[in-house]
Amino acid sequence: MSSALTVRPLDLGDDAELAAAHAVESAATSHVRPGWVPMGEASRLTAWRADDGWHRVLVGAFDGAELVGIASAQTAHDTPDTCWVDVAVHLRAGRKGLGMRLARAVEDSVLPDVSRFVASAYRPTTAAVDELVHGFARSLGYTVATTETVVELDLTRAELADDTAGHHTAYAISTHVDGVPAHLRADVGVLTGLVDAEAPNGELDWQPTPVSVEEYAAEIALRQEQGRTTIESVAVDADGAVVAWTGLVVAPDPARPAQIEGTLVLADHRGHRLGRAVKVASLRAAREHGRAVRVRTSSDDANVWMRAINAELGFVPVESEVILHRRR
């Protein structure tokens, strides 16, 4: 690698640049997450270009004409104060300060309302997380906001008996593929907007961010364009209101684990094991779908309730996640 590197914004309309960015991201992530299966190139490019309520900037580091590192900044329209930052440097260009340079470059590109930067990173062990925090994140001014444990379920062997029927006789549980019925979408948008806010989240202090019916439809459509399948299960009370929800997304590549996006039961309806019931229903549907072999999810390490449900269903720990933040 030469000593002269060029750092500049990437053109989101340039197929070649984004394909190179995907290759760098995949190589860098595979190095630090053994066994990780990247999103397909077409799906990744679609996500970067999506008009889905996020403002995105990608910055690349070039060694001559070769892209050797990327960084992204993503800010949601409904949380304009928070920008998510991600950095990926190819192994052959690592440990030369390039990651720090990319992080600073992409931070400088964000919208003026941003007051906090947040970053998430996955490593095989907590020791590897500590090394990342002490060796890289702190030098950039980031501190640990919270930690999570990633767990995985072997869907082919899981025992998914619904033994909670006596706990939720007043509720109707149903499962839906690629979108819940129209009359339930507003309620589901409220619940999905509460997932991060109501679960333990360390110092992140997430606030409720309801998802509108239009945003919900756009998200489902984006996943379908990527070849991904959305499976959601809900519990509806006697008044027809959605009081519990969970959702997972199945990738087009069976080697890539399906991902649970979240699970929530409204406070007034807890104590009936609805969380377990909707999760089991969605996992059964994912198995019947046929393309999901493994399922992953993560929970804050302080979320003893959800961690207990996952352990009961047979999920086992596979990775550690750290969420970092710093003020602008």
C-alpha cells in the first residue's frame, strides 16, 4: 500500500464504486466475525440507495485507483440528532490509522442537526470487544453505551411447541408474511417504535419512534426488492388492537441467518407469556418458509426477560455486540 491515500465521498449512483465498497465491507467484516455471511451485493447496493427515511453518506479511501476502506454515516429522519457510523478497512490496509481517518471524514459529512454519533460492532468474544474499545474506539472519543449478546437458534432442530395456550386465551395470535393486514399496520407501527425505547438500552436513552403506515409499507417493499421475506406474528386483544408483536427477516441465501428485528408486549398485557407465544409462531412460520436454517437475535445484557425466553427456546450465544457513542 502506498503512503498517499485519497479519502473522498463515494457516488451512490456509481455501480462500480458501490460494488467495490461491498467487497471491502465483506472482507473486513469476515475477518473480525468468523463464519459471518455477507448480504449479497445487489441487496447491499439496494439498501445503500434506498429512499427509506434515512440520509446516507459513504466515504471511501483509495490507494491509487483501489478502494481499501469505507465509512458510512446514516441519520434517520425521525431521529435527526443521532447518526450511525460504520467503518470497514481491508485487512491489507489495516493498523495504519486509516480507520480513524475514515471515521473523522464521515463524521464531518453529517447533517447539522446531528449531536451524537453511535456505532455498533460485533466480535466473537467479550475480550475482542474490549480490545476494539481500548485500541480504537476510545481514541476517537467513543465510550461504551451498552453491550448485547447475539444468540442463534438452529431452526432445523428447535423444539417449538406452543405451551402457552392457557396463558393468553383472551388473545388471537396470527402470523403474516410480507406485511400484516392493512387494519393492523398502524398498531404494529406503534409497537415497533417502542421496541428499543422500552427494552434496557444502557446510556442510549432511545425514545419511541412510531412507524407510519406509509413507512411500514415502504420497508416491506424494500425487503421484497432485496429478495428478503418478512415474517411477523401478532397478538390481538378482544377489542381488535395489536398488543404484542415480533418480526423476523429471512435472507435469500439460506447460509445467512434470518434476523429477528424485535419483540414487544405492551405493558398492560404482560404476564400472559405473549412474547414467547408470538416468537414461537414466527419461528414456526420461518421454518415452514424453507429458506431459514438458522435464526439470530440480540438482546441488551440487562434484558433478563428476553434473554430468558431466548434461552428457553434453545438460542445459544455466538457473538458479543458493543454499542458506542460520543457527543459531537
